[in-house]
Amino acid sequence: MNDSASRITARRAALGPRLAILGHHYQSDEVVAHVDFRGDSLELSRRVPDLAAEHIVFCGVFFMAESAAILARPGQKVHTPEPGAGCTMSNMAPAALLESVLRSLTAQGRKLIPLTYVNSSAQVKAVCGRNGGSVCTSANAKTMLAWALKQGDGVLFLPDKNLAVNTAQALGLVPERRHALDIRGGGRRLDLEAARRADLLLWPGCCSIHHQMTARHVQAARAAHPGCLLAVHPECPPGTVAAADAAGSTSFLIRFCQEAPEGSTLVIGTEAALVDRLAKEYAGRKTVLPLRPVRCANMAKTTPEGLAALLDRLDAAAPVRVDPRTTEDANLALRRMLEACAAP
Ligand code: SF4
């Protein structure tokens, strides 16, 4: 065991039930080796209030630790080893710009429901909460978009345009009823007339990792591996999703590999740390290959060294803080999601 791994093991033993470590599927194997729970961002955040631990360490990117802090019970402290691990998609939707765009789009009295993907800041979730909107994940985006379309005169979906279009297609919402917003110049270039005619307004954000996986890569993978089964994440462009055999969240992609017949070749379009782990897990039984071997640089910022350093100073470390008003409004948006998804 190397130095960082033995320091983490020793600190986990010393802290005992006072500590729980959560890790996203896109974390490296070296980090995942030390987590108590592994999952996607929302699965992990939703575990937080049920954990007895006083210190929750979230290995992922910053918006995930913020979501966990929003859902934490009083007295629980959420930490992240790498507060500088941002998310390019989340950064594409600053809360102040969202507020200004919403003001322009609703100036004529339109009731527009903002629906944010969970990959967004606490402030963006709070803006959605304050404006009758909610949050969605890649697993429940279809349910949540259908819900949001019933709450007002239209929906503003953000930050991920690919997820929005893929979900709209799944709901049969025709392209003529959608409008891609031009948010350049602080929202001064919005085409308000075109926006007024559309039911679904698309924020022009994307995941810098999944957006690189194109339909051409799908065709190349099928040519290189005839008969392969190919599944991608819905943050990939619509042409990629249309060319794949299946699309779904990280949990879906894990299940896709589990349920594939023995001996099959599987090509998976998502972040490479997860695909590499699946390849090792099924080695000798199924061949699991990445559609593109792309790693998220922000996810890779969390290392065993960083985790060990945080655990060494945990009692003195400043936890992730979200101010009370933001927490309350973001919680409202999250609660609407939980209610809409629990409805029969
Ligand atoms: S994989 Fe994409 S969405 Fe996930 S943290 Fe990285 S940039 Fe953000």
C-alpha cells in the first residue's frame, strides 16, 4: 500500500462512524478504493441525510458536494478534497445570467418554468426553486420535462442542450416547438419573438466530455467491432444517441453491461474512468470498450494524495457552505423533483 493509501486507511479507522466517503462513478480506481458508497451525483447526495456520519467527504466535482450540502441534516459537514474541481457544463450557466434571461423572457407575463439538470450550481437550482421550477437528472429527465411542460406556458431547460433535445425527442416534442437561446452579450441577443413561439427553450450548454462523442465515432466503432452493443450517455449529441443501441444515465450504462450476454462486445460512450472500471470488472467474460477514451479533467483532480491531506486535517477543514436562502430555494426545486417522480 502506498503512503496516501495507508494514511487514508489509518484516518478512516481512527474516525470510524464519524466519517463517510462518497465517490462518483467517474472517480479513478485509486480514489474509488477508499469510498463507502459509489454512485451518480444525485444517488450519492440523497444518501447524505440518512448517514449517521458527522463528516461526509464527497469525491466528485464541486456542484455535487454543494448538492450534498443542501440535502445534509443540521450538524453534518460536507467536504470535498478538491474544491477547485468545477464542471464545464455547470459553469456555462451562471445564476445571474439565468435570472436576467428569465426576466427578459417573462417580461410579457409568460409563465416559463426553469428546469435545471442536476449538473448546475446551488444558486441556479435556487433560481429554479424561486420561479416554480425544478431539477432533473439524466435518469428522470423525461418525467421532469413532461411535468414542467404542464406547469406553465413553456420550459427553459438548462444547462445541457444535448440532454434537452434527446429528452424532447423521447417525448415526441417536434423541433418546431423548440428554440435554442442565444445568451451571448449577457442575454442582449435573445430572439424574444422566436422564444415566445416555442414550448421548449434550450440553454446552449454541454458537457465537454460527452459532446466530443459523435455519430461518426459510433459508425467507426460498429465498423471496428461488428455485432457490438453500443450505449451512450444522453449528454452526447442527439445524432450520437440516435445512432446508438441505447442511451441512459451512468446507472443505466452499468446495468447495460451487467445484463449483456456473456461473450458480447460492448462499446460505452461515457467518461473513461467508468468504462475502464467496467472493462476490468468483466474481463474474460465480456469485452467493454470506450466509444472515446476521454477523461474529465475536473473529475481527475481528486487524487488519493488530496483525499489523504483532507482526512489528516478534517476536524479543522472548512466544510462546503451554501447560504440559508439558497439552500431553502434549491431544496424547494429538489423537493418538486422528488414529488413529481414519486407521483403514480
Ligand atoms: S463529465 Fe461533463 S458533466 Fe461531468 S463533471 Fe465532467 S464536464 Fe461536468
